[in-house]
Amino acid sequence: MFEKIEMMRMARAMGQHVTERQTIVARNIANADTPGFKAQDLQPFEDSYRRRDDLAAMRTTRPRHLPVPTWSPAELRVATTETGVSPNGNSVSLEAEMLKAAELKREHELSLGVYRSALDLMRTSIGRRA
């Protein structure tokens, strides 16, 4: 039932994106001393949730048409970063990874805020107060 509400879908997708990105950041930090390891990161959530060209390309004008595709973790693009490679070939910057971790905490709080707002909206619509 809740998966059909767009705000709930978006909050869930944001949470999944943060989870996947946190996993990659933790892997980067764990391999900070591994020779030849290349730091990775995900594309931003805004780029992966719904692309503007996807919305224009797919329109449902008849019941049998496919709806606009929603976000899925399988569509995430992992990018390798090559900036600041150390002499042993490792490209992990602990400072950059710690900044990403702080950004991920903020994004997680944002996804929870969107989820709470959706729940409050639903409670209000059925006549219940929070």
C-alpha cells in the first residue's frame, strides 16, 4: 500500500542510496593502506532517482504502457576516483572519505525527515493527529 505513495518511494530510495554509498565509503576507508586500491563512489542520488530524459521519453498514455521506471539500487553507477594517487598506487584520501561520511549522515537524516513528513501527511489525511 505505502509503496504506491511517491514520497514513501523517494524516502525508501534515498535510504537505500545512502546505505549503498556508506558501504562503498567504508570499503574505501578499510583499504586506505592497500597498494593499488582505487577509491570508489556512487553517482549522486539526484542523478540516479529519476532522470529528466527518462521522464520525457516514457509517458503512460494508455493503461498497457509501462510506467516511468523508479529508482533501484541495481542502476547505481560506481565511479573510480583517480585524484591524488599515492606512490603505492592507492587513491583513497581519508579526509575526503570522512567528509563523505558526514555528508551521508546528513542525507540519512533527510531521508528520515521525508519519511516522517509522508507519515504525518497520511495521518492528517485520515483525520488523526500525530
